[in-house]
Amino acid sequence: MTLDRHTIQGLSAFTTKTLDKNEFEERMINAGYYEVGTAPAQGGRIKVWWSHEEYPTVESIYTLDKNIVLTAYHV
């Protein structure tokens, strides 16, 4: 759970180690990101990729039920 250790271009810094999916996705969409894909991740988690017209792609890792974002970073 390292969401607060990463900076996502176009977003203010995260101050928590995890974040509710609704708040995270609202922040991403408001910054101009859009979801481009998902896949299973290690440990029964879910990867979600976000694209933006100006910034690099972001990979986010969610819990298996996709309710909590554990981390997100540029790839």
C-alpha cells in the first residue's frame, strides 16, 4: 500500500497509503485520464491502466473486489 509514495502528473499528491476507488477514479477523470484496460495482477489484485493526452500512462493496482486502490504510478 504505497499510493502516497508516488506522484501522478496532473494530480495533487496523495496523502494516504490507499484510497477508495470512487475518489481515486474521480480524481483521475477530473485530471483528464481515461481507463484503457484491466488485467489480473499478482496476489489476486487487479491492474487498471489509465491514459492521458499529455502525461505518461498510469498503472493502478486495486484490491480483488476493485473497491480500494492500493497504489498507482507512471509506467
